[in-house]
Amino acid sequence: MLVGLADFCYRRRRVVVVAWIAALVGAFALAGAFGGELRQDYLLPGSESKAASDTLKDRFPQRAGDTVQIVVHAEAGVSSPELKARTERIFAGVAENEHVVSVASPFTAEGARQISRDGKTAYADVALDKNDNQFTPDEAKALVEPVLAAGDQTLQVEVGGAVAALSQTAAIGGTGIGLLAAAVVLLITFGSAVAMGLPILTALFGLGIATAIGELLRRVVDVPEWAPATAAMVGLGIGVDYALLIVTRFRSSLAQGHEPRQATLTAIATAGRAVLFAGLTVVVSMLGMLAIGQPATTGFAFTVLPAVLVVMAASVTLLPAVLGFAGRNIERLHVPLVSKDTHASDTSRWYRWSRFIQHRPRLAATGALVALLALSAPFLGIRFGFPDAQNDPPAFTTRHAYDLLADGFGPGISAPVLLTVQGTSNGDLASAADAVGDSLSKVDGVAFVAPAVVNPAGDTALVRLTPTTSPQDTVTEDLVRALRDDSIPAATAGTGLTIAVGGLVAANVDNMKGTASRLPLFFGGVLLLSFVLLMMVFRSVVVPLKAVIMNLLASCAAFGVLALAVSGGPLGALVGIPEATPVPILLPIGIFAILFGLSMDYEVFLLSRIKEEYDKTGDNALAVADGLAKSARVITAGAAVMVTVFLSFVLGGDVFGKMFGIGLAAAVFIDATIIRMVLVPATMELLGNRNWWLPGWLDRLLPNIHIEGHEVTDDDVDLRDAIVSQRAPADLHSESKV
């Protein structure tokens, strides 16, 4: 069926290309008309912080939205008549924004605590009508930019809060950088501008349609603002990888003297099968993220899935059509200084490398394991959390606001703990809530507890608690746990009060706890499904077991590099993370899901060639050497594209993007070098024919899936010609002969 599809696309290439162009235009038209907005929701369903947020929405509609702080600072003092008047005008202008519910000025009796003791800094709490996850970047800019424009040398004006961060979000990576990196690597790999252009063209078509589909899916799921850029980079890398594998097989078949049509069918019958299976493993790993139960990871998964599926489809339909147009001209536009015999010389070089490893398998395997364990060691000391505004780029207004507030009021002012209080035995909710607040103000780590605010219905009170430490500090997280487990139960004993602890820090604590509880399901599900798929394909228990173990080792090593980068050492200073910074727990999950999919790509590319050679010769050692020699170039070229693309994340100012880029770049590099080029050939040499062991009873139960395929022979082409001549007009038959 796959060969028949490729043959149809080759013969009817004009129709296929026009259909893909129409699909691209139509997808963008639909996205423009019906595309949804980016939304990021990090509240874990069923958590206490989610309950507190829902209570605020129901009982305090005017306080249900997010809050931003307008921070003003003047060395001469902010309370002078002139500066006070200017500040009040700024507040009045903000109040006119359609999303602003109220502005709590520091120049009122209730706002006395909003002016620092030295009188140089003050802030206003601006209540909004919706949460930051409901704001678009354009809406956030419309709110924040006029405020920043009101500042000058005498009065510094900054804005803090999640919405302010959204207004100045740094770009994560860049598709342009990824395309440039892919083009350079492909030029070196192929030595031909025409051959370089085919994978780029295929990836762009697939990525364009997938991006449009992703915009449509935003109407169904909440997609965080960082997901589209990340999905685009993943889709670009996968698209180039898949097309690279097929084009390499096509050129190899041409070099053996086959006609372009036969070479195309052979490439799809062999490499195309591997592409489909590799894409399936990426889909499995992405779907595994749904087990986390977090809205942000679900949105990310549904953003990446269209990219994977569409580039898979483009690789086995659009690419055969484009290869039909290129034919033998694929070697045209040769690049100077690159040998025309690159493929042959490189294959010989990798063959010698494989033999070198096979002659020293124990030493190679031991060295690779030591290296992986050494890289993994820092992972034991990683601290999970959520970076706060002190990790924002120095030019960000949120960073300036954080520094001013921390200096004037203490670091905990940026992320207060919100307590929703309900129910009381004597009916005086305000007094009961204030009594609880007085008790909690004596707890270690609490800087201040504001008086309770009761909703108009009189059935819910809101208590605002300010910690003494910053939002990302572990002491602040410990304070939230202590409040929930000890202090609040003690303060409410016998009162009939029910208190839910919410706010940014509480949401982060709940996220870490809830996500950690689902990790076994996520990891176990992805690993088990991948193990079964690989077992069906390679008819072996040993090969998929090794693949699972090696992927775990590569993931731990990548996480170790990430932990080293965020520890505040020299590596962190090099990439722009100079101070020790916590890592969001969702980030390693995303890295693992993407790495697992990509590493399975490389595993399939390598092992399918080894299995193909093993089926021909029955010689395990020779099959490993030949398989590595014929696939290593594709793996290293694809990995080079991926590493460069992901390192472009590090160039951005966003600390989350930096972490993501470091983790993914390290993961791909480690997997493509230590794992595929050293550990895999070494262990396969040590195990010999035991690599392909499969119990007979299990062999009978498993369906047969052959992704290594077979070369299309002249007889196969003649048979297809006979089929076409019976079903198609004579002019179509003559075109196929051309």
C-alpha cells in the first residue's frame, strides 16, 4: 500500500503538489477565520489552589481576575505633591483600560502599607477582570506599555505580575535560525543545493499546515504561549530528519544505477516505512503527556501532534512527488569545497568506526556508561520549582518591578498567599477571619497578614498573607505546606471555618505534588507502549529492552546537564542563568517526551538498517557494521540540525526557553553520539545473535510489522506499469515511462 501510494504520488506529481499547495492555503484561511487565542492555565484540576481560585471567581467576581502591580520609584520620594499628582494620573489612565476592575492606590488610608518606609517606592494593586492565562500578548501590551511610557528620569515606573510578563515575553528560539541551521547541515551532508532544498521544502509545507491546524485547536484546548514556537522547532527538526532519511536512500539507489521512479519507490518502501513507525513513536510519547492531567501539557501535546502527523504525511506523499520533478537533477548545483563522493567516503569512515567499537566492545560500553552516569550525577541535586521575576532578563519591566518591591517591602511581596475563608459558627465571618489572620501572622516566615475582606454576600472572606521570602525560595514553599498541614488547622480548630490556600506559590506546590504523583503513569505508559511497538517491529525482546534503558540513561544525562546549567556555576553564566534557579517540573516532562520520540527516530533509523542487513546475511557483527555505516550519516546530520535549532532557544532572554533549549540540545547530542554511535554497537556486539531472541510463543502472538521493507526491483516496477496500464489512460502510462 505504501509503495502504491508513493507510485501514485510520483506519477501524478503535479496533482499532488497542487493539492498540498491548496491544503496550505486552505489551512491558513481557516486559521485566520476560526483560529483561537493562546491561553495558559497552570492550575491543577482538583487541587486546593484551584479550589481557592474557583472560590474567588464565584464569591469575589471583582477579585476573580489576576493582579498586576504598578511600581513607582523616585530618589526624592514619591509623596511630593508633584510626583504624587503624576502618579495619580498614571493610575487614572490605567483604570480606563477595559480589563481593569479597580486600582488600589497607595495614597489612600487603606494603602498606607503600599509605600516603603524610606518613602522612595510605592505600588498600586490593579485588579483585572480575568486571569493571566486568559490574556493575549496584545491585550497585555495594551495594558502595560502606556504605563511604562509615563516614566522618566525623575519618576521610574515599572509593572509587575504575570500579565506584565506576558506583555514582554521573550521569543523562544526562532524558525529562521532553525531553517538556516538545517540548510547549512544539509548542504554539507548532500553537497548539492537541490538535494538540500527538498527536505527543507517538505518540512515547510508540513510545518505550515500543522501551524494552522494548531491555531484551530486552540478553540478546544488551552495552549500556553510558549507551545507554538516549541512545536514549530520540533516539527521543523522532525520534518527535516524524515525527509533527510528518504532523500539519502533515494540518492543511494540512484548511485546504484536505478531509474528515478524505482529509486523513489525503494526509498519509500524502506526509509518511508521507518519514517512512519518513527513518527508513531513520537505520537505515543506526546499522547503520554495527557496522563499528567495538566492543562498546559495537554495544550502543548495537541500543538506538537499536528506537526508530527502532517510532516509524516508530507514525507510519504509530497516528497515522492517532488523527487519525481528532481530526478537525476538532484545532484545539480554542487557546493564548492564539498566532495561529490561524500556519501561513499563517509560510509567507509563510519564502517571503520563501527569495527573499531566492535573490536573493543567492553571498553566502549563501559566508557559510555561511565560518561552517562557522570553526566547524570548533577540531576540528583536538581530543585524543582517555578522561576519568579528575579530570573527575568535585566531589561524586563517585571525584573525592575521585582527588584524595587524586594528592596522596599521584602521579596515576598511579589507573590502573596491568598486564603479563602468560608463558614463560621457565630456568623461574624470578618472577625473570625481576622482572628485566624492574627494567629497566622505569628508563624515563622510570615511578614504580614492583611485584614480580611468579606464579599458582598457575607459568606466568604479573603485574607492576604505576605511571606518573608521570595516566591521561588524553598522556604516559601515550605511555608505553604506548613500553613496547610499545621498552622491553619490549629487556628481554625472549633471555629467551623474552612480555608483554602491559593496564590502563585500554592499553585506551584500543587503542580509539583500532582505531577509527581502521575509520573509513574506517564513514564510507564510511554515506555511500555514503545517497548511493545519495537518488539513487534524487530522481533526481539532484547533490542526494545535496551532501547528503553538507553533512552532513560540519555534522559537522565540531559537532565544532569540542565541541573548543572541552573546551579549558578560557570555553565549557567555562559548561557545567561548566572544564579541558582529552580526548574519547573513540567519542563523535564516535555523534554523527556520529545527526546523519547526523537531518540526512537534514531533508534528506528539505525536498527532498521541493521535488521535489514541481518536478514540478508544472518551475520550480526557485519549487520551492525553495515547498518551503522549506512545510517550514521543521516543520524548525525539530523542531530546536528536538532542541536543547532534547540540551542537557538538559549539565545532568547526567557529563562524557561533557555532551560528548554539546554535540555533538548544536550539530550539530542548525547543520544546521537554516546548512545547511537558507541553504546548501541558495543552492546549489540557483546550480545551477538542474542540481540534477536524472541520466545516462540510470543513470536506467534505478535503481529508482523516489517519497517525495514525491501528494495523495489525491476519486476516490481514492471508489475506496477501493468497495473497502471489497465487502470489509467495511455497518456498517463507514457508519462510514467518518461
